[in-house]
Amino acid sequence: MNDSQTRQRGKAVGIATARGAPPAVSPHDEDALSAIKSEILSRLMLGAAKDASVATQRDWFVAAASVARDRIIRSWLASERADVAAGRKRVYYLSLEFLIGRLYTDVLSNLGLKKAFDAALGDLGVDLNRMRDTEPDAALGNGGLGRLAACFMESMATLGIPGGGYGIRYDHGLFRQVIKDGWQQEYPETWLSFANPWEFGRAEVVYDVHFGGHVETVASHGGEHAVWHPGETVEAAAFDLPIIGFHGRHANPLRLWSARAVDPLRLDAFNSGDHVGALNEQMRAEAISKVLYPSDATAAGRELRLRQEYFFVSASLQDIVRRHIETFGDLRALPDQVAIQLNDTHPSIAVPELMRILVDIHGMAWDDAWPLVNATLSYTNHTLLPEALESWPVPLFERLLPRHQQIVYRINADHLSVAKQKFPGDDAMMASVSLIDENDGRHVRMGHLAFVGSHRVNGVSALHTDLMRKTVFRDLHALYPDRIVNKTNGITFRRWLYQANPALTRLLRDICGREMLDDPSRLAHLRAQSGDAALQDRVTAIKRANKVALSNMIAEHAGVRVDPDALFDVQIKRIHEYKRQLLNLLETVALYNAIRLEPDRAWIPRVKIFAGKAAASYTQAKLIIKLANDIAATVNADPRIRGLLKVIFLPNYNVSCAETIIPAADLSEQISTAGMEASGTGNMKLSLNGALTVGTYDGANVEIAEHVGRENIFIFGLTAQEVAERRLAGTHDPREEIENVPMLRHALAQIESGAYSEGDAERFKPLIGSLRNADHYLVTADFAAYYAMQRHIDEVWRKPREWARLALLNIAGMAYFSSDRSIREYADDIWRVPVSSG
Ligand code: 26Q
């Protein structure tokens, strides 16, 4: 393989960083307002060929978005030259997932144009809410990992770090969830069915990505080198989404690759006129960017997944290396000018691919190339769950990527010889650190590959990083003791506070000063005033208004009326056994039974709100959704409990509905089995919006407790250490736990008897059976503590001012969880790039 195979048509528009903020436009500036109006009208006319009188909401959205897009481009392009001239180091975030949501409000508010556009569109007679609702969510991710990537993109742009993201432009993002008779059904999501006004197709940026074939060893200059003769070639075509930072000072692109077959003219050369074969090839190629793998925590070892991984990594690295050479000319300076972050193991193939590019294509010596690769790459781990650790069977890997398999072997040989020197004679150690798992057929361990190829490996919360050192990477950590570092996750306050909760933002600005918008550490000022009754009443009033909005959404999408004065108890996240929605549901049933037993007691009215998707193949998780819906149907229809308890399952949870649910939550459920949730980020969003947390000592909950005060958060249950000890000792006995807790025993017996399933005693057997027989996630062990904590929470809720005081103290402690803080730490410790003050 040589350079001529790495085609690149023309010069790509570079990745840019804008400096010099465009001024925010006041809605009272009549000239600016009329300019926006006339631009929108002319876009409507020229883009949709329509007059205002016949324009649909969608037409208005496209016209307004296009005008906003124009404003980004100006600052975007102006700064590209500045970055190149200054020779600034660039950071690239490689991720198979970016869970972006809508961009309209994000772009306009970061540009400081939100109010002006609202006023302009209002004058034009547009219904703003309906118009905004026509924008589909960009749901190119499953959950936490994908949303983290989106928050990080926004913070990188805000902090003026040049670079951007690389991923796949899936035709279909995460499936749309429909609940039919209580069961989850999956439908394809078609976010691209109308033109996407945010994206720029880069017709000139196309790379070849190769698969299969064989490798030839050729003698050269007294040595030898490898030549890969691929069996198949696919084209990667670039589309850019602009990500604009706060105040519109900087923008970075998110470059997404779309797969297609090599063009028909070139195809002839490959297929010598075999048209049917050519058509197959086209379908095979396009399949790569058809659909997001809809699994959040299971490494579905399918060939198409490996093709996706290599496809986007190869195109991205070709693009990065080409830009570096164009700008700096010297590959030996790569780590001085480029940092590449691998979002989990999904882009791990970058390790051998970058070696291949340096050694095979650019003729660098192996020993010169390896330190460059290691100094350029770094890797973030997001899970310790064994079923989610990626590994590929060697025969598959070898067939799809024969040259990479060779490179992996060579990396492994060097790596094992280092290990042997440090731990001579320790065969168990060698087996455990090897890139090849020999235990059950031979597999390439993608986590090990990323670890060995990176100069830094990070976990996403203090607890998770600690467990990485003690468990999955224990032996690699012994070999490279300085490599693992912690970078606790964060969230962008722009989307999750300023945009989602403007009323609370105004209040916080009043109390903490305008500067708080750029410096969240000022939120700490709330602490001193948390006892102020007037402030408590204001925060409660804002929460109530948000709860009215959520109640309307619930009425519309779940068909249930709820009381905005009830306690809104929220668990929103992917459905997974370790996240223990089942624990919450069992507490719901126990509470329902308790209310029926003593209907006249002064119960606290509660609304239990669940939302989340289950992987289509995850039977137990889908059954949990069915159970939630069945419990909801029974409880909500029971007149005996006088509406004191309502259970809601909101269908099709996504970023946009999170933006309505989170500002309206009173209680945030973060109840995973300790040691299993790497960090969580929903926990941060809810707390920032003044919800109190009921949670286990897991993931970032531990740090949230530290920052908001241990006494201001409701922690219960086994610790990670206690969980590990129980598992190790094999002493967890769910039957005994159940026997000892009558409420739990009763709830389980009820569910099993068919009380929530029209008498069908079979339906929930797999769920309850696995609880009785194994209870891998220790639901029964934590039940009593959880139930007791919930009743304690009822008592706190009786004192509304005390509740508001705690909410204020929670908000006051959240500055640390800004993704700007996370990104500053990555920039200092891993990427070694300067950041602007923000
Ligand atoms: C792997 C191979 C094949 C197909 C799919 C996958 C796959 C895809 C997505 C495996 C895992 C994921 C997603 C993991 C994830 O979202 N993890 C979450 O990451 C968050 C951000 O760090 C944390 O806050 C959460 O605790 C963690 O669960």
C-alpha cells in the first residue's frame, strides 16, 4: 500500500477555531432585528421556494437554522487562519457515538442570538415551540458515553481548544422506542429524512478505507517491508457539523464519515464489469454507516461492528495525518502538534492503524514510530463490566485486517518482552497482560491494546479509576504505574442549565452575579444564603413551574394526569440490570401496598417517573420496562389510593425530553449496584437543577456527596467494597434477604402471582426467578435500606423550606461537575495544550 492509494481530492477545509466574540444581539436593537427577519425571509424564499404565508414550521426552522449557520461560518473561517499561523496543537476526540440532541437553541444561545431570533420569529408570526419541535434529535449515541462526547465537544469549543470530533454519520441513530401494551418496540430513527441544515457535506474530502486481502513481505534496502494487498475498498466521505462554544468565540467541527462504494468509474477496475457483484459491493459498503449499534453495554462481537470501527478510525487518522503534514511537514513532530483521545475501546484499532500509516506508508522505522504513536494517543475507559470489554476473535480480525493483526503481534512481542524484564518468570502475569487472550479461543483484547498504545489511560470518576487499578487493569497498572489517571466526568452547563432551565439560571445569576455564567465556582455563594426563606420560596416556585410543564408532557405522551405538587421522583437512563430500575419498582410496589393497608395515613403524594431504552436484544431489560408499565397501569387505576401514587413510563427517552424532565425533578434516583456505574452524568444534571439525590456510593455519586456535603444527599446501601467482598465470599443469599423483609417478600409474591399481569403468573418469572436464585446485582441486599431511606425522604419533603435549602446546597456544590473543568484537566495532564480562560 502506498500513498497513491490514500486518495485525497483537493484541499480540505481545515478544522477551525474562531477567536473574537461576535457581540450578542439585543432583541431591542431594531436594525439588527430587521436584518435577521429579512435574512430569514430570504432564506425561506430561496431555500424552500415559499412565501411566509404557506411556510410550514419545518420550513421556518430550516430557514432560521440556515441564517444561524451563516453566523457561525464567519467566525469559524476567520479563525482557521489564526490557528494555522500560530501553529497551535490540535486535539481530536475519536468516538463511535455523539449524542447531540437538537442544535438550534444551543447554537443561538451560544452565539448570543437567542432572544433576537425569538423576537424576529415572533414578529414573523412563528410559533417558537412548535417550530423548535420540528428539529429531530441527532441521536448518534446510546447513552452516557455518547452524551459525554457531545458535552466535551461543546466545552472544547468554549475553551478555545483547536481540533474537533470524529465519528460516523449514521443514517439511523438510536432507535425510536414505542411502548405497545407496555412492551418496548423499536422503530428506525430517520433523523436525516429531511435535509440537515447544520451539516456541510465536504465533497472534496474522501478517503479510501481497505479491508481483507493479504500481506506480502517485500525485501528492501537490506531489510524487508510489508505491502498490504486489500481485497475490498470503501470510500469515507466527510460531513461537518459545527460545534460553537459559549459566546461564539470558537467553533470546532464534528467530522462524521459516511460510507459508500468506490465510484462506478473506479469500480470497473475492481470488478471488470461484474455489475451484480458491484451492486453487492455497494450494499456492503453502505451498510457500514447505516445504523448505530443499539447496545449500551454489551460488546456484540459482530463483524459489521469491527468494520465500523476500522472505517472511521482509518478515515480519521488519514485526515489528521494529512492535515499535520500539510501544516507542519514533519511526522516526527506529531505528538507536539496532535493529541488523539480514544473514547472507550471502540477506536482502539487506531493503535495499529497509526503504526501502519507511519511505518508502511511513510517509511518510518518501527522503533521511531512507536514512541510517537504512544505519545499521541490516550484512552478513556467507561466500564468495568466484563460483558462490555471488547475483544475480537483472532480469525475474524485476521481476515478483515491482516496487516493490523501482524502489527498487533509485533506490538505484543515488544510489550511482553518489557513485561518479562520487569516480572521474570511470572507466566500468569504474561498471560494477563498479553494483547491476546488465549483462554477461550484466541481473542484480541481491545482494552489492553488501547492501554499499551496510550501514554495516559483514564477512568471517569475517582472510584472507577481506583477500581480500574485494582481489577481489569491491575497487572497492566503494575507494569505502567503512572499511566492510569482519573478525569471525573462533567456536563456542559450551557445546555443542562442555561438552556434547559432559564428561570433557574436567572435566579442564580441574581444571587451569584452575572460572572457565574463563565465561572460556576461562584455558585458556592448560594451556600451562605441557603437558609434565606425568600430565596427558598423562589427556587420552589421555579421548580413548580417546571413541574407544570413536565405534567403537560406526561399528559400528552403517557396519557396520565399528575399533580405538580406531588414529589417528582425520577429515574431516567438506559434500562440495565446493574442500574436497578427493578429496585425502584419493588419499592414502588411496597409503597403501594403500604398505602392500601393504611389509606388514611398522611402519605406524601409521589409521582414515580421512569424513562429509558433497553437494547433490543436485552430480554431482561425489556421485561423490566413491561413491569414498569404493568405496575403503572394497576397503580394509576386504583381509586383506593386516591392518586397518592402515580407511576409513569415516558416513552422514547432522548436528549430533548431530558431537557424537560431534568428541570422538573425533585428526587434523582442513582441507585446502581456499588462499583458498577463508572460515573453517571445524569446524576450531575439532576443535582445541578436542584433535585436531591437518593443513591448508592457509586461512580460520581461519591464525589457529588463530597462536594454538596454528605449530609445533603441521601446515600444508602452496600459500598463497592462490601459488594466485592460478598461476591468473593459467595455469601449473598437472596432467599434469606427476601425472607427477612416481609414487604419485599410480599411484593415479589404479588408480582409472581400475576397481580400486575392480568393473572398471568408466567410473565415476570424470568425477572423474579433470577432475583431469587442469583440476584447478581444485589437488589434484595439493598432493598430494606432503600425503602427506609425513601421514607426518610418523605419526612424531609414535609418541610418544603428544608427541602429547598437542601436543593440550594446541592446546586451550590456543583461547579466541579462542569465539563469545562473536566476538559481543562484533560488539556493539562493528557493533551498538553493551553486553554483560554473560558
Ligand atoms: C461495544 C461493542 C459493540 C457494540 C456496542 C458497544 C458499546 C457501546 C456503547 C459498549 C458500551 C457503550 C456505552 C457505554 C456507556 O455509555 N458507558 C457510560 O459512560 C458514561 C460516560 O463516562 C458513564 O457516566 C456511565 O457510568 C457509563 O455507564
